[in-house]
Amino acid sequence: MELLKEMDARVDEDLLRQALTHSSYANENSDEGHSNERMEFLGDAVLELIVSDRLYRQRALEDEGALSSVRASIVRTESLGAAARTLGLGEMLRLGRGEREHGGQSKISILADTYEAVVAAVYLGCGLETASAFVQKSLHLSEREANGDVVLDAKSSLEQVAQREHHANPHYDVVCRKGPDHAPHFTVEVSVEGEIMGCGSGKSKQKAEEAAAREALRFMGIR
């Protein structure tokens, strides 16, 4: 990976290989190790810590709500997927035959998950300081901050619209939870004043709520 070479970050090849192994490949090749799902779980937490720490230090005058909105806009699926594309992770991904035939290497959700797994690999292999540098460079945080390129996440946008147009807050309900404890999958519905506006799924309640909010905004003709 060119960025890691530029940073002179020496990440163990086995860690990177696992980070680039989708569950579809691991299921078809059980003798070649595990998928990147556990690393994705860790990478998500490491990424949130790195971005939260940066925002806390650089935006001393903003409250918790504002910081949460900015953080969500930085770590949203679209941003992580775009970073993964720039890094060329799609070409490096180990995918099962069916997933590859269906364009899995270009799916934004798979790319975003892979990016999180790679963050975990850098963290495990080189420590938090190097992982922080990798995140800041790969997400171009300095440039985005300088250009004011931070937008509200879907949940914050929906909350603003709901309060402006309905004088109410969105309400989120988990309608389905599947999978084992270490790799759950949630489905969430969002409603405003009792009317269901959207439904979304994700590997955490937060991601499912964000997906539901995006669907609600599309339903309302806003995004």
C-alpha cells in the first residue's frame, strides 16, 4: 500500500492480508484464515477515537452535539469508501467468487468496512500514533478542515428538518437484530410523529440509524 510505504509504516503482512479478506472469501477458503469482520469492529473504535481526539483538541469552543455531528460527517460510510478507493483497497480485496462477480470490490459499504479493518491493522502493527497519522492522511483531514468541507450527517440533517417542519424529533426503533454478539446486524426504522419515514441496516445501531435517516431524507425529497 503506497501510503504506508510513504509513511515508512511496517505493518505485518498477515495483519494486512486479514484486513483485506472479506467474509465471502473466508467462507469459501476456510483454510486461509479469518475474515476482516473482527478487525473492522476494532478499526471502527480506533477511528472514532482518533477523530474524536482531533476534534476535541482543535474545536475547543464547540459543544458535544456539534462535535458529534462533525465526527459523524467525517466517518460516514461515503467518506470511508472514498478513502478506500483512493488507497486502491478494492483491487487488493480478497472476495468470494460470487461477491466479486457482483462488483463487491466497488461497493461503498464493503470498501468502508475494509478501510476500518485496515485502520485496525495499522493500529495493531504500529500503534496508535501511526494509526492516527494514517487516518489523517488517508481522510485528508487537514485539507477538509481548511476548506470547511464538513457536512452534517444524515441523522443531524433529519433532526433539523423534523424540528423545522414538524416541530418534533425523529424516533428510532430497532425492528430486527441478527447475528452473533461479536458480529451483530441491526435493522432500524425512523419515524416522525408516528409516521415511518425510513428503514436502514448496519453492523451497529448507529450505522443502521444513519442509514434509516438517509432513507428518510430521500423519502422527504431532501437527499
